[in-house]
Amino acid sequence: MTIPSKDRKEWNDLLNGTLNVPLKNFFFQMKITQARTQIQKGTLSIDTAIDDLFNLCNKFNKAKNMDHDMESVFGKDFEEPKINITTNSANPIIADIKLEKEPTSPNLYDSLKIERELLFYKKSLEDKEKKIQEKNSLIIKLQEEVILLKKKNQILYDGLQEIEAVKATKDNVEEPIQEKKRWSFFNFSNK
């Protein structure tokens, strides 16, 4: 796998944060994050950071998920076109230079950029939808708890009403009994 040249705009976009794509290779992610931090602090220039990233990618070009990350950053046709040089046998100084691949058109680059943006928006919408669902489930749980609290409140209120009713009847019943006991007590004491 050949790594795209350091002159490509995506290296710069990747380091200044304008190009945020999901990466799978841990060391590539770590190096980008470290370079971004150092660039923001002013301890590392973008050109040096691009050189470091380029060297890392060349060193580990066969590493796991490196081809996926290169494709995510630079598009499907990220490999530089190979050049075939054929010499003219009559005049060996004149050479025909042919590209094996057609260079990517600006329209393809724009469409890839738009596709990445759409994927980013789709992901953010999915995240927002998930948060809304979590909030809705929390609201439903709170509503269920409010209903249970209202039922418990009603049970307590009904219980208090019954206690008051029993207390009122008990007071009415106890007064005559106490009077009889007093009279019966006096009756005993008189005898």
C-alpha cells in the first residue's frame, strides 16, 4: 500500500481538525491527537506534524486497519497513480509518461466530502434520537411514579378519613359508658 503524498490537503485538514473521520488504527489516532495538541500549544509546526504522520503511515502501512483509515481520510482511490515510463527507441531522451490511474476529479472529491458530511450528520442525528428516547423513557418512569404516589396518597387520605370516623364514633360511644360506670361506682359506694 502506498501512502498519499504529503502535499495532499487532507493531511492539513486532519491535523487542524476540519476533517474528522472515524479511525480504527489506534496508533494513527493517538499520533493525530498528540499532534493536534502540540500544534495548538505552538510546540509543533503543521509541516513537521505532517512529516511525522507520513513517516508513521509509511512505517506501519501494513498495520491492522491502516488501509481503512487511509481510505476514510483520502477516499477510495487514495493510492497515488503509478507512472509508467517508456522510452522511444529512436530517441532515448524523449520518454512517454503514462498514468495507470486517472487522477481523481474535483467532483469526486466534492462528492466524497459531501458523503462524509452526510455520514457525520446521520451519526449526530442517531445520537440525538437515542438521547431523546432515553429522556422519553425517563419521563414515562417518572409519570408512573407520580401515578403510584397519587394512589398511595389516596389510600392514606382514605385511611385518615376512616380513622377520624372511627374516632368520632368511639368518642360518642365512650361517653355514655363512662357515665354508667360513674353511676355504678356511686351505687356501690352508696351501698
